[in-house]
Amino acid sequence: MVESKSMQPTECSRPAIFLQDACFKHKFIRSRDTSNVVERPERLRAVTAGLSAAMARLEYDRARIASHASHDPDDLASQLDRLNLASTSSAPPPARVVHSAATADLLTHPAVKYVHGDIDGDVYLEKLVRWVRESQGKIDAGGSEIPEGLAQGDLYLCPESLVAMQGALGTVCEAVDSVLGDETSEKRAFVAIRPPGHHCGEDSPSGFCFVNNVAVAAAHAHLQHGINRIVIFDIDLHHGNGTQSIVWQINEETYRQTLEEEARAPNSKRGPQMYYGSLHDILSYPCEDGKLSLVQAASVSLHGAHGQHIENVHLQTYSTPEHWDELYSHHYSKILHKAEDFLKSTGGPGQDVLFFISCGMDASEHEMPSMSRHNRRMPTSFYHRFAKDACALSNRYAQGRLISVLEGGYSDRALISGTMAHLVGLADGPDNGEWWSADNLTLLEKATKKRRGGRPSLPPKNAHPWLDRTLELFADLDRSPVSLSAKAAPAPSSRVLRDRTAKKPVSSSSSSSSSSTQPTSTTLVEENSSSDSGLSSIEEEPIEGESLSAKKKIPRHVKKRAAWSHASDGTSIFTHDEIRAPFAPLGPAMTHFTYFHSSNTVPASNTALFPEFTSSVPRCSPRGMLFCIADFLPGSRVPMHRTESVDYAVVLEGEIVLALDNGEERVVRRGEFVVQRGANHAWVNRAEHQACRIVFVSAGTEKIVLEDGRVLEQTNFGPPPKMPS
């Protein structure tokens, strides 16, 4: 074990933790299949597990230090034995936990209106409230609760979403009041809320975000506490385009007021000055499509001109721990240095300064491949190191006042490890990588995994004392419901009881905006493995009188891609071994694709990287080849389309209807195959409960030219195209 050099925690370094039960209420209800929904209520349970582990580790570290100070070799054992809820009540815990019941009304709260309101009225906020209230009815009618023009794949609502959003905003504002108030000694806070906020601008919801939690908290600090200089660090994998746009607008208005004052114009209360510094992957959402305005915004570096203080730093891949340390020291820490320059140029240390961290965990080394497909990852130690560095800066300029707010992070392990390391950093704890090692994370995940009826899986007592203490804390902190189903609006589940009423297939989506890591080798082998959704999976008990066989049979196993290449001496070596997460470009109720291999040319290179499909249906290049697997869920339909390829399709599970544009249909069953040669066709799964899995191997072809010279072009999904004239 690495010897810790931490000191006893002080009241100044002890953080507060803010939790909000209302945040569990925001759920995806557009369809019963949620396998592709990554921003889910269960994220909060994973965060709570990480917080509990951090507090347990800090308690044991404190006991170890006290034992060393006493010089009694037997004292450590006795102190560890006394570490329980009763005996530790005399000493302050490593963090103060607040189960918040605060709420901030979207239509009346001053800070919410400051950020998301409008001169002509709160148009966006009123629309948002209406969307929530109408969500169930629109879904029941077979439509989408998200208006046209907004990203159906990134946004979802349910009747209780408003409660969750207002609870999240109320909680982060409560954290501001606590950190800036005189009633409590904690000057640092971690706020575990959802849905996230940093992609939402003034009136532009996107990327799972409907209101900007950190921006509203900053506005609340300004309006209620006189905070005039605000530093926001954003360490989510994705650029916080919403936060940056809000910061820009506020700085623009403050700059205008400053110029008017210099011109001796009538005095008005000046707005705040804000600094926004972001570390993010420029290849990922919202920049993944290379849209000029979004890429430019995510690359801005402007300090003072036009009243703006913005720094964007792009993440890079790293090869060794030493390489990562160099990147952090010379590249990533630039957002810290620019923040200090901002504070120096605007008056130095002061009572009017407050720090925020938009703390996304999705850059974690443990994030799912579909979310972090460009390999711009951070080691878990980053979340500890950045927390300590940001706290040190806040100590110098803001009397230590800093609030970290949960943004992204979607796999259980990314959330557990990142939260654990981050809270230890906020508490000035040691950078002990063993605490969040893979072996210890596995122990923690198994111990806290929820079983049938909501019961956690308990390890043997005293096998790992820190884990025993973690579970004691977790039992007190975890308020996640035993079942995330609601009576009025049942939460979707991949395991559902048979619905005996005839319903139309529901289309639309809510999923991550990216998929699949960049492959690094050439030859591929697929292996099926049993899916274990880990800590956040909740297995629902069948209703009395129903059988498990009545549930829809949807393939729950994920697919594994093993890859190999060659060493310099020509011997074959394995270079990659990964689980390939499915993605659903047509919506989670439709077809799920898992891409394994493609090439834009034939013969294919045995050394070049393969292109990835992220948000669109895999298509074979006219001069290339493609290998992928598709799962067609019960009731799903892939509309008419034509490809410039010959497709060899083998049905592995279930059955599928192949429909042509002339009205003919054929049923293809398990073990049967199809050779599809540029036909305008649709795939339909008419089964009530059985999904269909098909493996596709495609080779590019020339365009089809009719006898009269007309050319049949490749088409997108839609109704049968008109014949060429």
C-alpha cells in the first residue's frame, strides 16, 4: 500500500455533500426499452457508492494517522475496531451530508429567470413546463414528448421531470447558500444532481440538459450574495457549449455596463464577470459532426478582449503515466493558470469570488466505449488531482469557497471511481491509487449491486474493513427507490411484462450521442458474453400471476470484439479486446447496431484503422466492405431504403420480414440467409416478444443501371422513392 502523507482534515477542508431524492424522478418513458439510454436515474446510486467509499477510506486514513501520532503499535487496530457509526460520532466525519428537499420554481426563481428568462417574458421556461405536462399524453398517442427540431436522441421528458429539474436547481442553490453563509464551516461542496446542465444554453436544451444547473447557481450567488467574480471549470468529456454561451452573454452585458459607466452614463447595477475554462474532447459531442460554429466555440481562447474570459483545452490520448503527467502539467493545467490570470486582472483575492466545477466523469478511463470512442481518457487520479489544484486556487482567491456539481459520467465504474477520487481530493485526502484500483472497484461494485427486492449483495464481515464501513455509510446515504417504476407513468425497463393490449410501435430515441471506441488493429473475432449491468441494474420482480416467460425476449448479451495484428518479427499478437456497445441511430425502440469491421477500399489494409459509425446506420462504401450485427426489437421497422452494396444476411435469432417496394414480402427465420443486391427494401419484426438478430457482411457495388439507362441511386430511409425519370 502506498504510504499516505495526508494530514488530519480541518474544518476548512471538510466538504459538504448535497443529495436530492427528487432527481431520481426524471425517467425515459417513450418506450419500454432503455438499453440505449445512458443518462438514467441509477447514475445517482453509483455516485453515492463512490461517495460512501471515499468517506470510509478517509476515516481509516485519519485513524492511521492518529495511531502513528500516538506511537502505540496496538492503537491502530483498536481505532479501526471502533470505526462505526456510534463510536465516530464524537469526531467530525470526513464530509457533512445533506439530504436536500430544496426546490427552485422554474417560473418564479430569480436566478432561473436570470439565466433562462427573456426580455419579452419567460418564453423558454413556459414552453419547458408545458412540454413536461404534456409528455405522457403525447407518448400515449404514439408521438414524442420532445418537439420537432430538437434532438430526439439526446432529450427525453416525463411528467415528473419538472420535479427533478426544480429539485436539482434548488439543491445547487442551497449549496451556494451553505458555502457562502456563516452558519456552516464547510466551504467546499459536491452536489450530486441530475439531469445534467452544461449543454443547455439560455433557451436551447441539448445533450440530456434542459436547464443549466451551474449557471443558475452562479446567478444565485450573484443575486443573493453579491458574488461578482465567478470561475467555472468544466472537466466533462464534452464541451459545455451551453455554459460557455451563457457566460459569454453575461460577460457581454457586464462589459457594456462597464463601458457605459466609463462614459459617465447613468449608473446601473453591474453584472458579474465570469471565467469559463474547459477540458474536453474536440472530436466528441457537440463537435463530432465537425460543424464550424460548434468547433470554433469549443476552441475559443480569449482573455480580456470584449470582456470575455474563456479558455478551451482539447484532450489528447496518452500512452504512459509519465506522458499523462506531462500533459496535465504543461497542457491541461492551463485552464487553472488562466483562471488565476482572470482573478489577478480583476482585483485579486476577495469576498466576491466563487469557484465552480462542472464535474463530468465521462472522460474517465472506465467510461463505456460508446461514450469515449476517441480514447481521450483520464486516469482516475485526475479527478483527485484536479480537485486539489482547484481547491488550492480557491484557497488563495476565494477563501476556499468551491462547489463541484455532477454533470456527465455514465458507466457505473466511471461514476464510482471518479466520484470517490474527486471527494478525496476535495477533502485534501491522499492520492492513493490503491483505493480506486480495479480489484477494489470490483469488490465495491459487487457489494453494492442491487439484487431482487432492492437488497444489496453483502460481502463477508471483516473480510475488508473499509468495505464494511462503506456499506454502513452507503445504507444511510442511498435513497434510490427499490423499483424505479411509477404508478402513473411506468418507468421503461428492458425486462417487462407482456402487454396484452395491441399498441403501435413507438419510434424515437434517447441515447448517447456517440458510439464505439476507435479500433487499433485489424483482424476481428466476435464472442458473446453475458451482460452484467452492474451496480445500477435493478431487476424487477414479476407481478403475481405473471410468468417470466411472458416478458419480451430481447438479447441482453453484449458483443465482444477481440483483435490482433502483427509484431515487428511477423508473429501474431492480440492488440485489443473490448466490449462493443450497441447504438440505435433510429431510436432505442428500433434497431440496435453493433459495428465490428469496415473498410472504404478493397483490398482492405491490414494495418490501417477502421472508420467508426457513431450516430448513423452503418452503410457500406461503394468500393469497400462492412461487417456488423443488428438487433431488431419486437415491433420495430427499418423503413424502405436502397444501398450500393450486396448484403449477405444470416438470421441468428428470431425471425424477420423482408419487404420490397412492389409489396412482396418474405419471412426469414433463424438459420436462414438472404443475399440482398441493391433492392429497395424494409425490415419488419412483427413478433410480439421475440427480438431478431442478424449478422450482415456487405461488399460495395456499382450503381444499378436499368436497360433504358436510368440509374437507381442509394436512398435514405423513407417511403418508396420515385423511379428516376
